[in-house]
Amino acid sequence: MQTLPFSTEILWKFSHEPFILLSTGRSCIVMSPGNDRRNILRYSRKSAGILSLLLLFNSIGMNACGQATAETGHVSISMTGMENTPVINYTVPTLTPNVLVDQQGYAAVGEKQAVVKGRQPVETFRLVDRETGETVYEGTVKQTDYNGELSLYIGTADFTDYTGEGEFYLECDNVGRSLTFSLKEDHYQELLEALCTDVHDRCQDRSITEDEIITLLEACEWYPQVLADDNGNDIPDLLESIADWLEKTANDTEKPEPENMCYVAVMAKFSYLYQKYDVQYATQCLQHASSVYTKLMSTSGRDAEKFMALTELYRAAGLYTYRNQILEYKDFFEDNTSYLEETAYLYGSMTYLATRQPVDVDLCTVFMESIRNRGEELAKRSHNMIDAVMNVNNGTEDLLKRAEELSCANYVLYSYQYTEILEDFLHYLMGRNRDSVSYYPEEGDAADYLLLIAQQVSLADRH
């Protein structure tokens, strides 16, 4: 047996006399024809499984060529033990498609784009019906740029002009095909209904938090027209689910009622929204919110959740004691440019701007300017945050928070650009990202997704 220097990963050679040449990264183990039959058989029995594995990995890599990119991978072999038994150490490479799509699908009528990457520029793409294998649309890959850091050409496959429905995939020469996705006329409406069903179940078993409930109430306030009313009583089903949650939360003898300012904000906001359906119950909720606030006030500092609770209480009740406490935050807001990054300050600001009670005009101006500036800032940063081939964000939760901030700016100051960017946030979170992973709905709060998707449904006619 000889050891020779080789740099190749795996080498096989067959001649009129059999021998095996195996790479170990820096050296190769050669089984020469001079070895006796017993040694050859012994080696073969011990190595057959290992060699089969190596061939399998090699085969996978070759078959995947043109279909996916291997991000990382390493195979090494070391000889250990009394009988020089080979021990294999390997890391299986991560394979990702070279055509990145929203795996949850797209609205049939609306902008539809995928990201295409390759070692060489990709010129054209085909949209293929998954069931029939028929090409239903062909187009040119646009905006091809070269990413020197990744050594990849990046382009966009735009198939907006195709408006049919069904299951499809995109295919490009040399780089392969995408994962399958759907095109549906009511794409976002179906996603919204599925989220509402999930939220209803979680309200029933009280597995949802007051932080999520406050976001759901924002959706009820801003977009009631897109929320289902299956029983026809003119009350959005989502708001009724929250009413059930509140009743169970307040009356459950086994699980204690929350004692925090976010819960106060939830009760006060619900009271304001529900008063046109049931004044008596809404009043009870407001009274209970005020009672809990009074209990917590002596031990709470001046923080974001307290501010949010005060704005909801003031809008619902109109008491000057709440208004005066809100104004105690004025210096903080005038001297702080990053407070909107805290969701409670953001929602509180939105409520203060929306109240019909007397307000401080200067404070309203501060809020409007801050929301506008924050929207412009996020719009400029969004390309990097949701870049489909680079990893330049802080994860799902942070992306959803930034999208919430932008959605607030879009609600106050409607912008077609903001609407497109928010849809791109959803595309990124649903699979059009570097790892081709759909984080929806497992990662992130369902309430955050619901708010963003409700906005897309409500603005569909403006696109």
C-alpha cells in the first residue's frame, strides 16, 4: 500500500488489473494489484459502504448541477484503528434553487417577480404549468447585475403579464427551475382568511398574547372592510374573536388576568371599536381598563406601553387626566428620533393622531413628521433588508417590526412605492430569499402577518 500526493476529491481508475485510488484531501491510498486477495477482500468489505456513500454524494452534486447551488460542503477520510479502517467525516452541502420565488404564491393579477442567479448571465425564463408541463409564458431576465462578493449574476424574471391561475414553476437554461408556487385571483384574501381562522382558534384557547391582540385591533380599526363577517351580524369575525378572548381572560378563575399596560391598551381600544355594536359591553371594558390602569399607575414608570395605554384611554374616555399625562411625554418625543422603533410608541402615536378629542397640535406635528421620516428611511433601506441573495437583516421578527413601521406610514400617507415594498417584504419572508426558505407562518407573530396582508387586500384596487 502506497500514499501518494493528490488534491482531487475522489479518483477512480480501472485497468486490466483492478486497483482503487482513494483521495483523502492531501493524499491518496492506493490498493495496488500486488496485494493478496484476502487483503483486497477485507478492504472491500470495510470500504464498500463508504465508497457507495461517496459515489452517492458525487452523484447528487452532479445531478443537482443546473438545478441548485451548493452553498457549503466537505468530505474527508482518515485511517484509524488496528486495521486501518477508514472513517468518513462529511458535511452535506446545502442546495438552494437558483430561481427564487414566493413559495406561498402570487396574486394572479398584479406584479409577479422572481430572482434568478447564476455563474453566467441568464437571458430568458419560462413559466411552466406544473400539471401539464406546458410553457405558458416566456420572458427575458432583466436588470442583470454582477455580485462580485458572491461571484454571481443576479437578474429578475418578471411574469406580471401572465394572469392565469394554477400551479407553476419557473425554468431557466443552465440554472434550472424554481420551487412550485400558485397563482390565484384571491391570493391575499385566502391568506388573510387562513390567518383569521388560526387567530380565532388561539383566542378560544387563550394561547394568544395581548401584544398580538393589540396588533389585531389595529387591523380591525384600519381595514374592517376586508375582514370576514360569516354570521352576517355586521361585526367583523376577528373582532368577535377578540371579544371572546377578553371575556375568557377577565373571567377565567384558573389562569390569572394580565396586569400590564398593554392589556389596558387592548381593553380601551376594543371598547372604542366595539361601542357601535354593543355600547353596554364596550363601557364595561372601558371601566375595567381604567380600573386596571389606576392599579398599575403607582408602580409604573414613563414607558412605551404606558403611553400607548394612555392614548387609548384618552380617545375612548376623553378624560383630561389622561391627556395631561400624555403631554408629560412631549419633551421625550421632541428630543428623540428613534422612539417609533418601539411598537407601543408607534401605535400610541397613531391613536393620538386619530383621536377626535382635543389634542396638542405641536405633538401631532412631531408624530406626523416622525412617521413620514421613518417611512422614507425604511423605503431607502428596504432593498438591503430584503435582498434575495445576501443575508443583511436581523431575522424574521425584526423584518416584521420594520414592515409594521412602514405599514403605519403607508396608512397615514398612502404611497404606491410603500405598498410595493411591503409586498416585497412578504415575498422575502415567504421564500424569495437567499436560503429559499418560507418563514411564514411558523416564524413571526400571526398578528403581524395579518396586519400586512390585510393592507395588501385593502389596497389591491389601487395597484
